[in-house]
Amino acid sequence: MTLLETAAPAAAQTPDMWSQIFVFVLATFIGLGVIRRVSRLLHTPLMSLTNAISAIAVVGAILVAGPDYPIEIRILGTIAVFASMTNIVSGFLITERMLKMFKTEHKPGEGPRP
């Protein structure tokens, strides 16, 4: 066997980088379009859903950051863990802040405080 015969199957298995970039950019624009059209009343439930999706991304990123992959992929996995965790924490903080806007200072039947 020559070197070209052994390298051909490995080259056939590599994904097309431009198609992956195209899918990423397309998903970004579709995501931005969908999020912009969401009413403010649905923001808190959507943040909860986003936190759940980010939690799944954290699990996947932890698996990719493991020792079974090359160093470049592990670095990207570590960055993905950091980005997903930042998204989860900030989502909870924003949700908590929005829920505080709907809380009242007095108990029902007590009347407003002076």
C-alpha cells in the first residue's frame, strides 16, 4: 500500500468546513430573527428553556473537552464549557431580575404601605 491509498479514507471522512460554517451562520440569523419577535411576556419561560438547552451543551462540551481528543478540540471544548456556563448563570440572573419586577411589597388584603 502506498501513502496515498492509506490517506484517502481519512480525507473522505473529514467534514466539509464551508458547509458547517454556512449552517452556523444560517442558524445564527434564524435564531436572531426568532428571538427579536418574542413578546416580553414570554421572555422568562424562554430563558428557562434556553438554560436547559445550555445545560445540554455543557454536558456535550465536557465530553469534547476530555482527554480522548486532540488538544485543539479540547481547547474548543473548554471554551464551549465556559461560554455555556456563562449563558446559564446570566440567564438565571436575568430571569430573577425580571421576576422581581412582578413582586409586590405588601401582602394581599393588607393594602399598600405608606
